Amino acid sequence: MSRRASVYPASDPPSAGVARAASLADVAKLAGVSAGTVSRSLYRPQMISGATRERVQDAVDRLGYLANGAARALTMRRTMTVGAVVPRFGSSSFPALVQSLETRMSAQGYTLLLSAPDQRGPNAASVLRALLERGVDAVALLGVEQPASVLNLLHAHAVPYVLMWAPPNAEGRCIGFDEPRASRLLVEHLHGLGHRNVAYIGAPGADSERARRRFNDLTRAMAACGMRLCNDGFIEIDHGFGEGFTAMRAILPHRAQYSAVICSSDYLAAGALAALDQAGIAVPGELSVASFNDNEFAAFVHPPLTTVRLPIRELGEQAANYLLAYLRDEPLAPPTALPVHLQIRASTGPTRPGATA
Amino acid sequence: MSRRASVYPASDPPSAGVARAASLADVAKLAGVSAGTVSRSLYRPQMISGATRERVQDAVDRLGYLANGAARALTMRRTMTVGAVVPRFGSSSFPALVQSLETRMSAQGYTLLLSAPDQRGPNAASVLRALLERGVDAVALLGVEQPASVLNLLHAHAVPYVLMWAPPNAEGRCIGFDEPRASRLLVEHLHGLGHRNVAYIGAPGADSERARRRFNDLTRAMAACGMRLCNDGFIEIDHGFGEGFTAMRAILPHRAQYSAVICSSDYLAAGALAALDQAGIAVPGELSVASFNDNEFAAFVHPPLTTVRLPIRELGEQAANYLLAYLRDEPLAPPTALPVHLQIRASTGPTRPGATA
DNA sequence: TTGTATGCGTTATCAA
DNA sequence: TTGATAACGCATACAA
């Protein structure tokens, strides 16, 4: 474990504010009481008489006193801060996840320290280190594939943590979706429609354990009911609208080999549907499209799409609940995989009205 | 991924651990030097001899020492932390903004404390107060309409701050887009195509100063070239895919009154285009659609769309640069409105191929 | 109910 | 180059 990862530059002083912020002592002086009394008056009001409490409050208001979190953290050994590490944060459905996590935690007085490292790997540990040095009370990490260095840090410093969007493991501390079932639902749905050969557009497995697992789940589910993945209809591509479009166009020449397409996200699906639309291929008449769905939007625009909904917001809430329980030393409800649901949307109107004319 | 590396059994709650984290004193004792020497060795290595430096580093590694940020913040009067307040964070293009802000700041060693208050939650001032109590070195706030209480707090505590996506004002400290120009570009483009009566789908002005300004910019630009906004073609609706769809359907009955539609975001535009698609209305043959665009995605799927691109990522970077300059006591480059650009995308293929058959 | 004193872990000042 | 010591601002055990 080599260190030397100082996040603090050794140079510049803070912006030279001449007047220091009001401290407890300042308030105490103005109110004519002791510092301890001020502290108690603010955070243990029942210990203080009404009269002094008023004088204190008055002084607080006049000075615009704000507690110094660093000093408090130093004595309390607690910062009311939790870290979140969410790689590739800007894309896909992660914002919704962070949103729900933040909402829940802030309702309990916690603030989120957000890290969104661009690249995975060796720097994951130093990102976490930065969070730990800032004294986070707990950490929520996105993803399964935490390097050993990260887990070691977590354990060595005894920080409560939770792995979001990760399958259950021996350690517990994971909250995820019932992804195997999600795959089964999609596959069985397509099977029921008579499809036997399927194309797949998904995220690159090399980058993501999640993508690899999903691919495995799918092939397993297909094998179980005698279906197969079409070789020339398998595309790995990053998550995104344009990517789905591009991918669909790429596998279109091999269309004879499959009668349905599964996309690993609704963004990809929406792009794929757009490509099909432009190519004049009717969905689902000529080709079925099914998708894992986390933002509920592809399905909206292109109704004839079957999706499995992954409850993202619930994931964030569950993660928050888990951490909060930990922080309260309450017994931990063993985290389970969140249930997923099949959504089959009928068309709300002609997709390509011209075709019907 | 070796999980057994942990010293702690999975059942053992860390909070029960009596052992405190290693401190500077612990490291010092192990290395046989004083605490001050350890501190200097880590952060002012040039002041320390090579031999002691090694012994210190060794002790640090063996103890897994991590600096206590609270203690450091207390003496340094600096936390290397910046706050971000981004209401309605989960939606629209804000994630991209936060992403770029975080990327830039973290490159300089700062960590983002993110607050995403939903509109009706605790008032803006208390959200900010929470951030200030946690000792943020600076704050980035999204939006123009900061209540006086917020600005007072900011000034009273002399915290460097920047208002993102806000028009320049007397105070400076604002970074935004050249929105008036954006409106002019769109309007003039439509004017050039011969349109005179225009419908508008935008965010509710009651909720957002930004929405009000945009509406004003648009009407002004239209007035300047003899165009007008169609009364029955003006819809205020929240940002979103489905919302655009719904809005477009709502104004469709009044279609005789306008020949073009402006949408205030690409999500809305994409929804609107979908609605038009389903209604069998050719774009731009029968109706032109133009949009403010911050995610570059509506334009991708539905090529015949004219957008003005608002450089979101650049906004986040500029905000970061501004704060960083402040934190370094460097002269502040007066923030200017970021330039916007018109994007006219030609169709990449038949949108509704059936229509051409 | 209130005051006093101590310690939290670090950096900075001043000696050595 | 290193060590001792004094802040930093707050919470709390203990005394009054």
C-alpha cells in the first residue's frame, strides 16, 4: 500500500479573509455566558433555561454564527457526510440513482460527497482515500468490481459501505436488482412470441462486470429454453442513443439470422428503434425489440417495445436505508435483490403512419 | 477479487470497533520521531532527511495511516471541498453539468459536496447552511433566482461562489450562455424559412426564472422580425420526454395557427417529434421543429431538427475555473456568456420511409 | 442550570 | 533537520 497521495497542495494559503468567522466563544462573549452553555443551548436546548437560551439565540443571530464542522467533527468523530463513488456518472441512469440516494440521506441530515472518477482502476483507491480523509461516515459505491485495494481500505478503516447495483455476495453489503430474473423475463417473453434466434446489443463486457453478468444471464436463460444468440448479431457498444442507432445499423445486414433484438438499456433500444424506423422495418411486425429499461423513455416514444424495468430510484433508497441503519447501529435488514417487472407496452398509435397509408 | 483479505469477519460491525484510527502520533511513535516530523515528512518532504522520510513512510504504510481531514481543516482553515447546489438534479442536462464540474475540481484535489434539494424541500438557505457548516471552500449554485437569504449567507461568510446558468449581473460571479443570442438564432432561422407564426413548448415560467427569460428572449426576437407567438400554441410543461409528447398533442388541434414549433429542450423536442411522427405529420415538410438543445440527442434520432447547442460541459468547466481562480487568489477573468451555435441537421435518411414508398 | 477544563488530530512557530 | 508546544473550535465530563 504505497501512499503519498496527498490531496492537499502544500502551497497557497486560503483566501486571505481578515475577519475570522464567529466562533462559539464569540457568541458566548456577546451573550455573556460560557462557550459550553452556547453549545448546549444550541444542541441540547432542554438543558438550558429559557432566558439564557434566548440571549444565546440572539447573539447567534446577530453574529450569523455557523458551527465549524471541522471542529465538531474532531470532537464528535462524525461528519454527517457520506461519500458516493459513481464512475461514468454523467451517463445513463446513474444521475437518477444519485438523486434518490441524496434525497434520502439529506432527509436525515447527511450531505453527499460525490466522486465521479472517469476511469476505473488503480485510481479507484485514491478516490476513496480522498473521501475517507474528508471523514465520510459511510460510503456508497457503484458497481461490483471493486479492486481489492478499495475493499481493503474500507475494511481497514472500518467504514460502513454499500455496493450499489451489485449482486448479493458473501459479505452482504450489496444491493442490486434481480438481474437473472430480468434476463429470464425478457427471454421467455420473446420465446413465447415464437422467437428462437436473437441479436443482442449491450455494453462492453471488458469494461464492466455488470455487462458480463448480464450477457451470461441472457445466454443462460436462452439456453434453458432452446434459444440461441446469433453470432453476427452480437454487438458490444457503449451506452447511448447514437450508439444504439449505430449498432442496429451494423447488425442489420445479418437480419436473416435473427427475428428479435435485445438491448441492454433503453437508450440503446431507442437508438436501435430509430435505426429500424429509418430502415423501414416494422416493429414488432418484422422484428421484435426488447430491452432492459432504467429510464422509462424508449418505451414511451416507441411503444411496441417490451422492457424489464429496473427500479433505479428504489435502489438509491435502499442503499441509503442500509447505510442509515448502519450509522444508527440498528440491526441490518439483509439486503435483497430488488424485484424487476416485465412491461409490455402496446402501441399508442401508428409508429410509421405513412406505411399504413 | 480476493475478499478474504479482510481482517474483519463479515458479521463484525465496524462501528463496534474500539480501536481508533491511527493518528499522526501513532505513526510518530512507531517511526521513533515526533508528530511534527511525520506531518512535514508527508507534506513537506523536502524539509526532511531521506532516512527519516523512509522510516516515516514505512510506519505510515504499516498502520494504514490516513490523515484526519477534520483536524487538518481546523488548523488549515480549508477543507479542499466545494459545495454544489443543483435543484432538480436528476432531470435534464444537470447531470452533465455536475459531471464536468466535478471532473475539473477533482483534478485540483477538490471534492464535491452535492446538494440536490427538490423544490419544496427545506428552503435554499438551510441547504446552503449545511454546506457552509461542513466547511466548503467555495460553492457553485445552479440558477439565477437565489433568494436574498442565500446571497446574504454567501456574503456574510465571505465564501467564494459562482452562479451557474445565470445571466451576467452587476455582481459578476455568474456564468451562463448567451441565451438572447440563442433565441435570436432560432427565430431568425425559422424566419429565413418563411415561418411567421410559431408555437412554443417550454418549461413553466412560474417555477423558473430561466424559463421566463427564455420566453422573453424568444418573444423579443420574434417581434424584431415581425413574427409572432401563436396564442393557442403556447404550452408550459415540465422538462421531459413524455411531456414533450403530451404537449405536442395538446397543441396539435390548433395547427392551423402555426407553421413551426420551438421547444425549450431537446427532451421536449424529441417527445414532440414523436407525437408528430405518430400523427403522420412530416417534419419539416408540413411543420418545422426547432429546439434549444443541451444533450444532443433529439437531433440524433430525428435529424430534421434545428437546434441551438448550449455548451453544458463548458459551463461546468468555466464554473470550476472561476472558483479555482478565486481559491488561488488569482485575478478573476470576468466571466462572459458562453457562445452558442446553430446546428442544422439534414436528414440522414427517410424519417418515415413508408411515406416515400 | 451553568462554568471550567480537557482532548480531538493536525499544522505552525519557535528553539535546539 | 528535528522536537516541543501552542493554537484551531467544539463537545463533554466534571464541578459548582
